[in-house]
Amino acid sequence: MSKLTLSEIQNFKGKYPKQLWYLFFSEMWERFSFYGMRGMLIIFMVSKLNMNSEVANLQYGATQAFVYAFTFVGGMFADKILGYRKSLFWGGILMIIGSVILAVDPTRFFFTGIGFTIIGTGFFKPNISTIVGKLYAEGDTRTDAGFSLFYAGVNLGALIGGYLCIAVANGNLLENIVPIALRWNVAFGFASVVMVISLLTFVNTQKSLGEIGESPLQDLPKNKKNLYEWLTFAGSIAFIPVVILMVSNAAYTDLFMKIIGPFSLVYLFYEMKNFNAKENKKLLAALVFILFSILFWAFFEQSGGSLSLFAANNLNNELLGVKLDPNGVNNSANSLFVIAFAALVGIVWIWMAKLKIEPNTVVKFGLGFLFLAGGFYVFYQTQFFANENGITSLNLFAFGWFIITFGELCLSPIGMSIMTKLSPQKLQAVMMGMWFLASAYGQYLAGILGANIASASENSNNLDKLIIYTNGYKQLALYALIAGVVLIVISPFVKKLMQEVK
């Protein structure tokens, strides 16, 4: 059977290429694994590793920051040496090893398992998104629809994994099946099993990808190409102990984050000399989106940090009359709302486009911040519905996530798509990596913000903790409001840099 050409793949009929469905399921299971573990981290660190809330927030921020920071490194190696496919496969193998280690003994080998997972995600995450972009020809109007479907896969995995893993760990799901002593092992075990399914799905997908994602070193002699690839594999394994050391020590995390950001900018500006003025203007526009996304994720990613502790300590367990794990709701409500309303938001954009009143991408980013501000203001309002023990409404909390979801739908699916549209072909994986690197800085700042809230509430009773946490969310709502207004004001300038890109 002859290999499909790029033209044959991109000239598909209908709304979606068939390859997208395979990538959808591969990403869905990988995100089940990722969000399942993400939702457990801070609760595990506080309840099983006996960290206080401030340290746990910083540790959570550091762990997640490294996860996303290494997507930039993974994108760079994919662009220059491995190609997207081998990079993705190698990342999946490392993620499986990391999640198995956590399933065997999460208390003793927590940071070892996290180290493997961090490096693995760095190789896996940016490259599957880039492959999705390659399925479409430049200027294909179906690209946004493809990324929206792909994004639904992300959220379906996050919904199932985000609720199931932490609910099992907390003993609120499968409590009669899973022994108490093994709850955390089983919860981490789910993440390893679905990661195997994700990787097997991708292996099957490769047959239909033609030349997409193959090594950029195909023209080199085979022995030289293999040497570069094996050096990359060996180097990534050798670097895992360094990651373990850095992620377990906040001071090293601070140092790393002070280096990786400036380095990535210097690398980008160095690469820009290889492109013309028109392409460089688009890259500058991409940087605007990247910088503002740091702020968005710093607020949004309280979900895995301070909001996880808030859910554990200050929320009741009833949502619309149904008993649910409040941490599970915190981890999965956003994903449920994305799945439910993503298509509706897409329809609204199409309707507005027909009326020639659709906001441009920059204004959509600004609207994302305004919805984010509204959601955090609802979190603030939960303090007025609390009882004397500092326990407040899970219903109102979930409504806050409902509002924030529309903010995410204005920003995140469009963000992945706009990176591919604004980036020259030879720099796409690096720019996708920088998009996720922005998430790394968002996670890092999220940990710092969460730690500040936690330190202010130390030694407080539960009611006082509720007030301190919710007042902190009121401040975040104000900052998000300001960022949204600024983006809308500067939108004409950024639109000029984007040129013909919509």
C-alpha cells in the first residue's frame, strides 16, 4: 500500500479528515491521564505527604510549570531531530513509566513518577496538536472546526479522568470495590492504563498520516540520523533526575523559570532572522497572544491548586440534589460545560460572521478575560452562602465554572489554531511549544497566587479560611477585568500585525 501524499490528506471531503478522529481519541485518553493526575496532586501532597497548604500550592505550581515548560523543549527536538511522530511516541512511553511508578508506590516515589511524566508530556503534548494543524492546507477555513473537535476530545478525557481519579482516591467512588489502603494506587493506576490505550491508538493512526510528522533528518545518512535520535532519547532520560531535583525544590523552580522564558524569547528572535518582515509581524502578534495567555492561565489554573483545597475544605457535596465529590466537580465541571456549549459558541460565531459583526480573535481573547472575571466574582460570592462551619454551596461554585467556561471557549481552542496560522511552517512546533510554555508560566504564577492565599489563611478556622480564599478570588476577578479591557483596546494594533490571518 502506497503512502498517502500530503495533498491527498489535505484534500479531504466533508468537515473533518479521518485522521482527526484517531488523534481525537489518542488525545482524549492522554488528557484523561493528565487531568486525572493533575486533580490529585495537591490533595495527595497535603493528605499523604503532609505538606502544608502554602508549600503544596508552590509545589503544585512548580510541577505543572515544568510539565508545560518542557513542551517547548519537546517541540524544539521534534522540529530539529525526531519529527512529531517519534517525539510523541517517546513521550507516551515516558508518561506510561511515570504513571506506573506512581501507581506502585505514590508516597515513596512521588517525585520520581512526576519526573518521568513531566519529560514525557513535553515530548507528547505540543506535537499531537501540530499534527492536527498539518492535516489542513494553509488557509483552509475548516481548520478552526478541526481544532474545536480536537479540543472536545481534550475535554472529554479531562471530564472522565478529572472526576474519576480523585473521587476514587477520596473514597467517594468505587468505595466498596477498592480497599482503603489502595485507593491512591488505583487512582494513579487508572492514569497509566489509559495512557497505554492512548499510545496504541496513535500507533494505529500513523498508517494514515503519510509524510506528516516524519523526521526532518530524512536526508542524512541513516547511521547519523539514528545517532542524533538516540542521543535525544538518552539525554532526556539522563535529565530526569535533574527534573526531579528541580521540581521538588521551589528555589530551583524559581531559577528555572527565570531562565527558560528569556531563553525561549532569545531563541525565537534568533529564528526570526530567517523569515521576512511579513512573517515576523505575525510572530509578534503570536507573542501578544502568548503573553496575555500567561495571565489567563495564572487565574484559571487555581482549579488544581487553591480551588482544590477550597473544594475539599469549604464546599458541601450536593450538586442539584445529587451527592458528588466536590473535588471531582472542581476538576471536571469546566470540561463538562465545554463539551455541552462549545458547539453553541461556534454557532454564535458563525451567526455573527454572517451578520458581519463577529469580533476578531484579539477581542475574543479580551472577552475570555471578562468571563473569567465574572466566574471568579461568583467564587467570591460563595462566602455569603456559607454556614457557621465555613461550608458553602457547591451549586454556586459550579455556576462560577459555568461562566469561566465561556471565557475558556473564547480563548483556548482559538489559541491553538492561531499559533499554527501565525507561525511559519518550519517554526510551528516551537510556537506551539511556546503557547504551552505560556501555560507553564501561568501554572507557576498560579502556584504563587495560591500560596499567598494559603499563607494568609494559615492557623485560621474554616469560616475565616473561606472568607480569605473568596476575598482572594475577588482580587483575581478585578485583575482579569482589567486585562480584558486592555486587550479589547489594543485589538486594532494587533490585528494589523496579523495581516490576512483571521
